[in-house]
Amino acid sequence: MEPAVTIIMLLMDGLINFSKDYLPSTRGGLMDAPLVLTVRLNPDEVDKEALNVDTLWEYPLEFYEAAEKNEMPSKLEGIMKTIKILIQETGSFRGIGYSRETADISSGIKISSYKTILSMQDKIEQQLGLARRIRAVDENDVAARVLSSHFLPDMYGNFRGFFSQEFRCTKCNTKYRRVPLSGKCFKCGNSSINLTIHKGSIIKYMDETLKISHEFRLPWYLDMRIENIINTITQTFNIDKKEEDKGLEDYQEIEA
């Protein structure tokens, strides 16, 4: 396909198929929406991670020797010629190379394991199991990163949001800062007004977090953060495993 035709098709997709009426009101729904169209790519406006890709057609011996010595990647920028270095030297991002040929750039795995593995517990166990098998990977560091970048922020965020949340009408989705005194929605009269953040969203990663913290050697500060948030959640919601496991017969009066 001619480049001009491709550009026109991409432009028309943004102009014809786009409408704010189709977008959800949540912040995540706006992340990938074409709210701004530009004809000129400015590298300074691109995420910095995208500029750390190498531009070589083949890797030099120095790269493999440095990898064997566990050298810092920043020391190899001059040898590996990342996109950032290429732009600094030439003022352009043209001429980027690649080290492996392919007959079809879209060939390969059509669906990832993250999609086929359904539960989050199984996904984490698969990831940590792979980390254990790869000698070049520190499984304790992987576990610490999973907790500090995913599980803990999720629990902290939902716990904080639970006490400042709004209430939502299940029929018309009208949101209220406080439940109306009448117990009914002012807009549609529906009497079912629910929380937007529930207890389940706060504790969903709690058991898995405890399991990982017991199985791996984590930094002391991270262990303290986990202990703090777990104690805060269990005390706030009065979570007691012994109480949860009791039946009615446990509360029957014992005859003398």
C-alpha cells in the first residue's frame, strides 16, 4: 500500500470514526482516544522508555562481554546507539536498524498467556514460577516489584477511595456524594443506590500478598508496608478468620 494512502486512511479513521459520544466518562476511556491529531512527531513528546531501544543492525562483542560482567546499561549507550543517542548525534530518528529478519511483522503469538490464564492468582504464580527457573533473574526482586508496583498500590488506592467514594444509582448511574435521606434516586426514583468501591476490591489481593511475602525474601521496608496495610484492612473491616469459620452451633449455650 502506498504511504500516502496509508496516511489518508489513518487520518480518516480519526476524523470519521471518532466521537466523544462514544467515549466512557472514566479517565481510562480517554487514554487512547485520538483527542489530538498531529502531522509531525516530536521525540520530546514520546515516553522516554521508547527512546531506549537500540538502533543497531548487529550487536558488537563488547555488548555480550558487558552483559557477562553485569555492567550498567547506561555505560553501553555509546556502543548500542539507542534512539536517544541517535537523535542527539544526527537530529533525526531515521535509519533505525533491527537484528532479526521476518517475513511478516505480525507473525507470532496471536494471544498472550496473560489473556489465556484467567485468574490473577494463576498469572502471578506463572510469572514467579518463570522467575524461579531463569538463572539470570532474581526471583525475590521480581516478587518485590509485583507487590510494590501492582498489589500494594491497588490496595492502598482502593482503601483510600473507599472512605471518599460516591454512591451510584443502579438504574440511571447518577452519582451522589452522600446517600439521599429519602433512600431514593432524585433523578429516576430508584431505591437501589450502591457503593462504587466495595470491600471485595480492597481485599482481593490480600491473601496473595501474604503468600508471596512468606515465600520470598523481600526488603525489610516492603515487609513493614505489607504488615501495616494488612493490619489496617483487617482491623477496619473486622476481618477475623476464626470468626468467619464459625457456624451457628459454635454460639449455642453449653449446658452444664
